[in-house]
Amino acid sequence: MTIEVRVPTLGESVTEATVATWFKQPGEAVAADEMLCELETDKVTVEVPSPSAGVLGEHVAKEGETVGVDALLATIEEGEGAAAAPKAAPAKEAPAKTEAAPAPAGAGRADIEDAPSAKKAMAEAGLSRDQVEGTGRDGRVMKEDVARAAAAPRPAAAPAPAAPAAPAGAPEREKRVKMTRLRQTIARRLKEAQNTAAMLTTYNEVDMTGVMEIRKEFKDIFEKKHGVKLGFMSFFVKACCHALKEIPAVNAEIDGDEIIYKNYAHIGVAVGTPQGLVVPVVRDADAMSFADIEKKIAEFGVKARDGKLSMAEMQGGTFTISNGGVYGSLMSSPILNPPQSGILGMHKIQERAMVIGGQIVARPMMYLALSYDHRIIDGKEAVTFLVRVKESLEDPRRLLMDL
């Protein structure tokens, strides 16, 4: 019996994908639910499992081809004996056996296809396949394996004999690489945001002493009770939710000649991955506790690292927080995430001299940047929103008292 393998539903508003990698080749035996191929969409990669045990037929869609939802990818012949791998032709008599040398740590089978993100990471890190030990299915190399191998100390290379001088122009000075669908989408959406919105940025700075003191006092108790670390992001999410209630225009969007005001706060948290920036959404963050927010952000971090974020987890945000401070950014102007009307940029915490009560003291300060759509948000509203965020962070008790 022939079973069809088709492109699954890819998520809201996503109608096509690119066949990134085939893990199984025609004629190979496959088990039910074994991963056959990986599709790359505008936002995430999607693995396509085998619907049945059997033998894989021809690849109807080749690597690099663009396919629509429900398009035919391949077929599987199932039935008695179908799941058994095809027998290899009898080999000629081999010479006497010799003791086989152990394979290098990263040497995998030739038929194992590594994750596309891992291939890209290996190329960027200058690592060869045999320098990376794969921990995925059947020894498949994942991008975290590459990061681990890149961080490991490498033995010093033996000096090579002097080679004749290469002719001028021999070294490769440029490399042309096709943009991934994710990178193309990021580029398109960011440019659309600049072309469509009347984008403006207002700045302020916040004294992080209060937040840092609370974290220091309660971090051990918090982690012991909730099983997750108390980070800065939960304070920022709660502070933004508090400010959004007072300034609803920052939580709204324009639809034609109408403004849609949201009575809920779905906060997008920008996360950097090897493939590009993704923004998973903490839904109804205004109704969540600090612990719930930290747990959800930690979950998103793991999924983003492993490329497992779903389309649903990255849709429907009403406001976004971007933390450039984790990369050392002192000041930047974040770009809106359409159709949202506001995005808050966090930055590096740095001790600076501040005048407190007439005295010059060192304080842990952070610059904040709010980029907003001036078509819907007035300057006064934007400044007030950022001041409310500042006030909540400088005195976190305000969040508990709803002040």
C-alpha cells in the first residue's frame, strides 16, 4: 500500500516552506514517526515525520524547492517486508580482516544528514564534520553540538612543511550564501516597519538598585520554591504590563482606518538564535506571576536554542521587549515588530556617577528605549509610558501595590 507524505499545516498565515534537508533517501527503510525531512518556513523549521513504517519512495520535492501546504513530498510503500531495509548486493571476497581503528569522535555515518543550522554553524566556526560529536538521532549533529565543539580547546596543529607561494588572488575573499527564509522575512518585515510606521524613539534611564537588591535577597528562596531563577525579564514584563494598562495606545494597533485596543497583554520577548531573531509571546502576561513569567521565558529559551518553537508561540503579541544588554549594548533604537505599536529596548547595566540627595554616588544604571508608532501614540503618551516603567523598576513595591 502506498502512503503519501505531505506538507503539514505550517501555522497561521504561513502558506509555503522550503525543503531544507532530507534525512532519509529513496529505498531506505523508515519507521513510523521517524523524521523524514526538515522544512524551513519564514519563522521556524518543521520536521516531517513518517506516517507509517515502510520503504521511502522518490523525493517528489527536492532539497531547496519551495512547497505549499499539503503538497506531496514523497511516498512510502508499506506492507509485509516493506519496513526491512533493501539488501545490499553480495560483496566480493574481502581481504583478511585487520583491526579497525576507532572512528574519530565526530565521525558519523555517511547517510546521516546533520541539521541545516548545524552545517551553517560549523562553516562559521571553521569546524569540519569529524571535529564535532553529534548527539541527535543516529548521531546527527545539532547546533548545540557545534557550539560545544567550538568552545572546547583544540590541540595545536603540527607545523606543516612550507608550501610554494599561491598565485595572486587564490585565497577566497568573498563567499556568496543564499539568505534563509527566516533572514529574508526578518529583512522584509523590518523594512516594512520603517516604511509604514511613523517610528520614533524616546529614551530614559533607570536605577536598577531596587531590582538588584530584591533579586539578591530572594533569588535562592525563589529558585528553591519555583525551580527557576529570578531574572530581570520578569520585572520588565510586569512593569510594562502595568504601564500598558495606564497607556492603552501603546498596546494597540492600526487596522485600516481603525485602532484596535487590546484589553490583554501578550508580551513578545525577543530571543537571538543562530538563524536570526525570533519573538516568542508570553500570553496574558498581565495575569501571570513572576514565577510563571520566568518559567515561560526559560521554556522559550530552550526551544529557541533547539529550533523547536512553534508558529503559534510566536504569533499574537501586542508589545515586545528586546534585551540588547545581554550582548553588551549600551544604547540602541529597536525597530517595531508590526503590527505592534511599541517595543521596549533594554540595555547593559553599567555603574555610573549619579547625584542622589546632593551626593555623587555610583549606581547601576540602564538606558531604556521605547520605539513607538507616532501615528497612534502621542509623544506625551510615549514619555509617560516609559516613566511608569522606570518608576516600577526603581521601586518594585509599586508592582505589588498596583501603583
